[in-house]
Amino acid sequence: MKKFFTALVKHLGSIVVLAGVAVLAIAQFSNTLQNTHLFIAGALFIIGIVAEVIINKKVI
């Protein structure tokens, strides 16, 4: 179980970036592309990239 959570934490940044991609995809395919969707996706991208860098420095 510890290995699962370690792997989950190690890839948390990538998961957050993929959530940002999902927000953009849902907004695009539902034809409701608004600034709110863009801000949320941008924030998820930035948080995911920063998390990836910080977590990989500490975990690896």
C-alpha cells in the first residue's frame, strides 16, 4: 500500500496537468469556452508543473 501512495505522490503533478487538459477539452467540446475555463486550466497547468518539480526533488 505504501508503494501505491508513493507512486501516486510521485506522479501527482502529471495528474494535475492532465486535469487541466480535461478542463480545456470539456470546455471545447461543449462549446462553452470562457475565460473562467481558461483561468482554471492555466492554474492547474502551473500548479501541476510546480508540484512535479518540487515533489521530484524531494521523492527521488
